[in-house]
Amino acid sequence: MKIAEVHIYGYGKLENIHFNLERLQVFYGENEAGKSTIMSFIHSILFGFPTKQQSEPRYEPKYSSKYGGKLVCMFKKEGKVTIERLKGKATGDVTVTFEDGRVEGEKTLEKLLGNVDQQTYSAIFSFNLEGLQNIHRLKEEELNRYLFSAGAAGTDRLFQMETSWKKEMDTLFKKAGRKPTINKMLVELKQLEKEIKNTKEKNDQYTYLLNERKSMLKALEKADNDKEQYQNVHSSLVFLMENWELLEEYHTDSAKLASLQKKDFPVNGLERLNELKRESRVLEAYLETLLEKQELIQRKLDIHKQDSHLPEPIGQLQQYLDQQPLFIKWQDQIIDHEREIQQVTDKQKDIIRELGLGINVNDVPEIDTSLIVSEKINRFIDRKLTLENSKQVLMTSLETEKKELHKTEKQCEEIESQLLSEEEYKVLQQSVKQQSSVSSIRQQLDWTEQQIKSTNRNRHKKPSMSIGMPVAAILLLCMIAWGIIETNWLLSGLALSVFSFIVWNGYVNKSNRKQGDAHLVQLEKAADELRSKLTNEGKHSSSLQEQEEKLNKQVELRNNWKQLIIHLEQQQEKLQRIMKEKADMNVELEKVETEIETIRENLLLPTEFEWRWMKEAFHKIKELIGLFEKRERYLEEKNHLQEKVTNFQRKIEKSLLPLNISFVTVEEALIKLKSFLQEVEKKKMILERLSEEAEPLKVEIRQKETEKRKLVQEMEKLFKSAQATDEEEFRKIAEEAREREVLVQRQRMMNTQINRDIYNLYKTFSTKQDVEKAKKETERSLEAVLSTIKNNQKRLAEIKYELSILEEGNQHAETLHKFEEKKAELKELALQWSKYSMAQHVFQKTIHHYKETKLPQLIELSERNFYQLTDGKYNRVILQGEEMIEVEEAEGTRYKAIELSQGTKEQLYLAIRLALVQSFTETHPFPIIIDDGVVNFDLYRTEAFGKVIRKLEASNQIILLTCHSHVRDQFSKGEVVLMKKLTSKVANV
């Protein structure tokens, strides 16, 4: 992603401002020039305006009502995208416009930004030195946590969440804690457990009574069940004794009913059979009457069918009558086609006459009017027009160049008339050279005379110095002698040194004086020679200025003449080139005219036909061919219609022969045929009436026959339902069914008084005395059970009384209940604590994985950046467990980060930050925004920072905000935007 343009409508003090950004852009300006405002503006457009609940300033414009702006960005896949955000909802209303005109909203912007939020962007790509002021105090684990936080979410939200988990865990439980909830509850549970043990000893009797009550309740329940069972058996035996005779009768009828074979017999089977036989006899008599009536009508139909026989189907004859309008239409169409053919023929003759074609109409299709011919005509006509126009332009150029050549020749002649001959030019050059040498000799003479005067002045100054030298030498000799006499070697040595210097200086001055005298002689000799030359040269020289002006004029004329000669040669070459182009163009024209003549012959056009009209002529010939095809089509359709008329006439004539009707014309024949068909229609109506009478009769006969078959089927079905083969067997089965029905009805009546259980009980006894005996035994068992129930109820009442006495002191139950409640509550709290513990464990494991995989790569990139930022002084960044960050020099000396200077600390921080950016470049190549990141860098390390930034420029756009001129000077003028300090209002930039 690259931000190409920044348009600020209104943001803070910035209004109506537009910037074009490069891959590396530096914003330079004083404090309050708006640099940080630009940084905030970019954040706001990409991620939304800060809300009033956030701590960041909203930068609402002070002097304008328009709040917002837009960024023009370049994306690798989407191309140019314009992101505009204006005042609207809390974070503003955003529109995303693509190059193809598509307009999207906030969700599309989030996808373009890879779902990265503002906090993530600010933590990784947009920063200043306040982001990590205490970088030197970080340890390996802390740095890993910081980098993980920035890389994972862009903020410390995950670590805040982890802190909240730890806080919640500490609130719930600590190993040696007393105040946490679980710790308190464990103490309470231990106390309750002691109370339960104390009350349990006092409640042993209570537990015994509870168990006994439970067993007594079970015994009572069993006794009640036995009681109910014996009572039911006794009631059944009493009922059995009272209804013994009824049960005997029921048993006899059941045995007789079982002996009868059970067959399904239809309900009212005999009545249904008798009714079917009666209906069958009536139906047979009516059917005989209908058949006699049908035979009479059939005889009448046979007589009339013989009279209405035709040699040809009546439908075919009627079809001929129906085709009469079509026959008339065919005749009209033939007339129309003859008229169209004549019109087309006349139009063909007009086109042939207009084009002057010497051909017959039938020869027209032989002319080639294909697309190839059309393309050739267009191509060669257009080529000829182009060549004609080019030839005209070329002729104009030729005339122009000839005039220019004549003009240049005239100018050459004028200059040649002003030029000196070669001998005169050489004499002039020699004269000017001679005059120049006189001037040079005069200058040399002046310089030599000045040197002579200077040397004489120096010789007059030196004698004053040489007079004092002998006096000083004598004094120094005296001091040397006195020092030797007095054995003052220091004074003697010092005087000897000075004396030696004076002697050496005198020698040097003497030597220089001799050399100066020799030099003065040489200078005077040179001056005499120069005066002699000047006298000799002056005799032969004239005015130098006049000679130089004349020579310069000749030089200028010669130069102009040479330029004109070159121009003349160029004009001649250009003229020859134009002549050659003209000749080539004439050849090309001849070829094109030959091709056009060939096309004219192929189109059968006359030789004198103008070539400019050939396109129109081609379309006319094509139209002529179309008319020929149209005429042929009309002729074909006319012949086809004529054939239809002839065939119809033959069919009419042929169909009238069997009918003995004479044929004169088609119209007369159709009239006679129509009368004949009317007569046939009358006979047909009589046949139809008889058929109408016969048809209902047939339907009714079929209906009665069907009814007869149905009656037979009903009787067969009735026999089959009773499993009988004939009527006699059916009647026998009906008698057995009637007897069985009587027994069944009587048993149904008994079933209302006797149920199945009683009947089953009856079958277990042989006689009524056996029932009486069983009844007495049941009564004895019932009395024993009632006695047991009475004793158990008495004991149960005693137990309840004893329990009520013990339950007056219910301390054990309350303590036990309270213990269980606390235990359940502790279980819930322990589950809650385990959730926080598991989340913290997973989070720590994720951080550890990040440390093992990502942190080494980040450290390696940090070392590389730190090495470049410190100009190779430090080559390693070291993290060792709980130790603080250390750095290592190229020589191997290590320093803790706290021992580094402020500038080096900031360089270390910047190296780590840039490493983090580099690790995200492949997935999120966002612009990097650095606000005064090199405040404490010296000149050399500022240059190193510039080199590092240059390397990042290939993968990320760099936007640097600074107020320091030495930082600005590291970049070219095209990369720097100068910002003026904002006052009350900001003008357009």
C-alpha cells in the first residue's frame, strides 16, 4: 500500500490542503506546523475519527464546518483507490472509490487494510520515541510479551485480559491466602465437618429408628398388597358361588358353538339372492324387445346406403370447392408477378444504360462483385487519392525548396563579392600578428623596468643592516672571552651561538647581494633588447585596431560563407530526395492506375469511365445483380403458381368424369359440382337421422347387457363370499349361519354378566363344593394378613413418637445441610478458577511458541538494523532470561542497555521497531510513519538512519515528520515538504 495523495478538507488548523507523496516523504517544519496533525489525519481517514470517549484529540476544524478529507492510495491488486471520510456518525462516514467507478463502504476498507485496526497500526507502523522509553530495562520475557502484543493485536489488550484472569484467580484462591473466597470456604468446610462428627455420635439411635421405620413401611406395603389380593380372590369366589348355574349354561353353549364350523356368510344373503333373481328375469324380457327394434332400423339403413354411394369421397369434392378462393388468389398473384418482372427489367435497363455497359441483362451474374473486389476498389481508389494528394504536396515542397536554393545561392554570391583573395587575407593576418607582437614586447618591457626598479630599492635598504653586524660581532667575541676567563660556560655558549648565527647571516646576505647584482644586470640587458625590438617593429606597423577590425570582418564573412555552403549542400540533397520521391510516386501511381484499369475491365465498364466513380459503379452493378436475382425469383414464383393453376384444373376435370358432369371452364365445373353435392347432402341427412335413432338403441342394449352381466357377477360374488359353489349349497350354509347367530347372541347377553376372569376361575373347579372350600381358606388367610397389618401399624406409631422426640434437637441435620450447600458452592468456584487457570495456561503456551519461533527472527533483524544505525559499532543484541538487554561491540565488549547513551538507547529502540515492521511487510506492507525518531542522533548516525530508511523504501512507503534541519538535509529537495508554522488560520499549501 502507498499513499499517493493527501487531501485535507478540514482537520484541526489544517484546511484545504493537498499533498502528493513519494515513496519516501519528509515533512519538515517548526513546532505547531501541523506535522502531528497530518499523522493523526492519516490515522483518522484509514480507521475513523476518534470518538469523544477516547483520549485522542478529534482535531475538529476551528474555522471551517467541513470536517475530514481523503487519501488516494495505490494497492497491489486493486490499483488506485480513493478513501474519503467526512463528518457523520461517531467515526465518520467513509466511501471507498475504485478505478472502475465502484463505490464501497467501511467493510471494504477493513478488507483492504487486512482487518488491521488503528491500535495495531499505531503499535507497529506509526510511532515516536514515547512508545518505549524504558527499552533498556526490558528483559527477554517482557520484550517477548511486548512484541507478541504488538504483533498479535497491536495493543496490550491480551495482556490486560491475562492480568484480569490472574486477578480473578487470586480473588478466588491463593496457596497461603486467607482472604480469597475458596480459602475462606475451605476453612468453613473444615469447621462444619468437625460439627458433623460431634452431632453424628449423638444421632446413632436416630439412624437406627430411621432404618426400622423404613423396614416397617416396606412390611406394611407388602401386607396391604396381600390384603388387596385376598380380598379380590374372595370376591370372585363369592360371585362364582352365586352364578354357578349361569356359568354352567355359558360353558355348554360355548362347547356347542365351537362344534359348529365357522364360515363367513354375507349379511341378509338369502334376501339378496332372491332379489337378484327377480331383477334378472325382468331385465331379460326388456332386452328381447330392444333387439327386435334394432333389427328393424338396421334394415332401413342398409337400403339408403346403397343409394348414396359415390365414386370419390365427398370430402375430396368439397375440398375442391373450398379451394376456389385460393385458385382465384393464384391467378391474381400471377398477374402481380408479371407486373413486378416488368418493373425489375426496366430498372435493370436503366442501370446498364447509366453505366454504359455493353452487355445483355442475362450476362450480369457473370460480373464478379465479391468482397475481395470491393476491398480492392476501396484500397486502390483510396491509394490513388492519397498519392495524388501527396504528389500535390510534394510539388509544392519542390517549388519551395527550389526558391530556398536560389535564395541561398544568391546570398553566397553576395558574400563572395566581399571576401578578400587568399593572398590578401594572409597579408592581413601577418600584419595583425605583427601588431600583436609589438604590443606584447611593450608589455614585457614595462614588466622588466618594474623589476629593475624593485631590485634597486632592495639594494639601498640592505647596507643599513650590514653596518651593525660587525659591531655586534665584536661585542659577542668579548662576551665569549669574558665567559672563558670567568668559567661561565653558559654565557660563553650562548654568545658563541649568537656569533655563529651573525656570521652565517652575513655570508647569506653577501651571497644574495651577488646574486641580486647578477640578476639586475640580466634585467637591464633584457630591457635594452626589448627597446631595440620595439623600435624595429614599430617602423613597419600601422594601426592595430583597424587591422583587427578588418580581419574579424573577413573571418565573420568566411564563417557565414561556410554556413551558407553547408546549407546549400543540404538544400541540394533535400531537392534530390524530393525528386526521387516524386519519381517513386509516379511509379506507384502507374501501378495503381494499372490495377484500377484491370478492375474496370472486370466490371465490364467502358474505358472512358472515370475512376473516381468506380465505388458508386460497383454498388450499382451489385444492385443490378440483386435485381437480376429478384427477377429470377419472380419468374420462378410465377411458374410455380401457373403450375398450381394447371394442376387444379386437371383435378377438377378428372373428378367430374365419374359423375357424368361435362367440363367447360373451372368456374362452371365448380358450380355444377356444388349442386351435385347439395343433393348428396340431403340423402346424407336421412342416413344421419336413422343413425341417430339406432345409436341410442345400441347404447341402451349395451347398457342392459352390462346390467345383466353385473347381476350374474353379483350372484357369483354372493356364492363366493359364503364359500358355496351353487345356489343349493348357499342355502344350506345360510341355515347353519342362522343357528350360529342365535348362539352368539345368547353368549353376548351372558358376557354382560360374566367376565373372562370369572369364567377362567369357573373352569378351575369341578363342583360347587370345591368353590365353597376354597372360599373358606381365603377367608382364613385374609384374617391373618389383617392381624399383621394391625401389629405393624402399632409399632410404626411407636417409632414415629420416638423419632419426634429426637428430632426436637435438629442440629445435625442443619449442619449436614449447610455442609452440602458449602460443598456445592465450593465446587462451582473451583470450576470457575480452573477456567481462568486453563485460559492463562493456553495464553502462556502461545507466548512461549511465539518466543521460540518469532522472537529469534526479530532479534536477528534488530541486530542488523542496530549494526547499520551505529555505523558498525554494535553487532549483537542479547537477551538472556531475566537479564536486561545487552549489546555487544564489534570487538566483543558487552554493555547493558542502561549503560548506553540516550541517543544509542533510542537507536536500539528504533532498530527493534523497524525489525517488527520488517516481519510484517509480506502480509501488511503499510506506510511507516515516524514522528521525530532521530532527535538525539549525531550527524553520522543520522546519515546511517537515512541509509536504513532507504532500504525499507523498497517494501514500505516512509513518511518522516521532523523539525530538525540536519535530518532534513539527509534527503533530496523533491522528498521534503516544507511546512510553515500555523497561526490563527492556514492558507492553502
